Amino acid sequence: MTLLLDVRAATMRFGGLTAVDNLSFSVEAGSIHGLIGPNGAGKTTSFNLISGFYTPTSGEIIYRGENIAGIGTHRTAAKGLVRTFQHSTLFQEFTLLENAVVGCHLNLRPSLAGAIFGNDRRRRRAARERAEEVLEFFGLAERRHELASELAHGHQRALGMAVAMAANPTLMLLDEPFTGMNPEETKRMMELTFKLRDSGVTILIVEHDMHAIMGLCDRITVMSFGRLLAEGVPQEIRENPKVIEAYLGGGAHAA
């Protein structure tokens, strides 16, 4: 077992509110790991801690053996940890290709020396080639010159994953990728998620669609009121009395 991510006693307080309370869990390299829980469980705050957007009040976020707590989203992306968002962050008036090119630059900073000596031109050429690759990977290549705003909901979510993949992540955080999807779109997105994992990207996913979570994940971490409630393989989570009680109390389909 190779641990890619190890969250160690992470706590996040906002004034008198403790959103994440002494949370510890780990993600194995090459796995799809679910992070679930009723509404208000602290999942989004946990994602913000892992991605470097928040600095934990206490605890550590160990990624590839390094404590990355609070280093910022740009630096985490540069280290291969990239996040998608529940609500689309696409440039709606950009083409699919232009959006994917933006993703290629998530982990780069332009340099004066690069501009002078031509490195930026090489980067732009490499970025376009990478963008073409990821659009092909997600089945979007034929629509590369369409505007993102013209895509159906399911294709917009796929484009969001393509933009994240363009940054060459080792670990991708997927924030509710199945929200608002019909059954056919959900099936297609599950297939893409498996394909992404099989390409070598480890995935940590927050999702309210329990059918998708149970069908995708190798292991699931359950949160409740900011704390770790349970952890295990999908069958163990499905049958865990504490998990059943938490969901019955907070809504059977909440996440």
C-alpha cells in the first residue's frame, strides 16, 4: 500500500465554529476514494484544506510525504494536486480547446526569461498539444471549437474534468461531479472516472449520489459534524449502523 494523501488530525475553526474536528484519513495511490456525509458534515471544508485554500487551525495535510497545509491552491496544483468544483468554473465564452489550454497553465507561472528566449512559445505549443490530448481522452475532441456555453450539462462536467486533467495531476479532487445529471449522464461520467483512474490519476471524490459512490469507490470515508464517523469498503459503509443513522437523521440522499 502506497499512501498518496494522509490527512492527520486536521481541524478547522471559524471563530467559535469547528467545521472540521480532528479528522484523519488516508488515500492510497491508484484508488478512487469517497468522502461522504450528511449536509454540513464538513466535506467541502475538508476539500478546501486539502487543496491548500484554507490553512488548518491544527493538524497536517501530507501529500507525497510533504506537509502542504495552507500552501495555496496554485502551489498544490504545481505539485500535482488539482481540484474541480461543484459549480462550473469554466470560461463559458471560451471554446472547449481554449478552456483546456487554460488548464495546462494551472501549474505554471510565466517567466520573463521564458518570454525572451522563446520558452513561452514552446510552452504554448505544448499546452495546445496537451489540450488536444485531454479533449480526445474525454470524447470532446470533435467539439473543440464549440463554446463551453453550448454544451449540455453532462458535457460541461466532463470538460471541467478535462481542464483539471490538462494540468497533469497525480491526485484529482472531484467535488460533486454528478450533480444534476440524468441516469445516462451519470453512467457516462462514471465510465470517465474509471478511465481517469486507469490512466494513473488517483481520485478523491465528494458526491451525494450514493449509487455512483458505491459503484465507483475502493474505499469510503464518512464524516458527520466535522468528525470521522466511519471508514471502509462500500459494502461495509452501506451496512454500518452509524452511517445509516446519520443519513436518516440528515436526509438519506444528502452529501
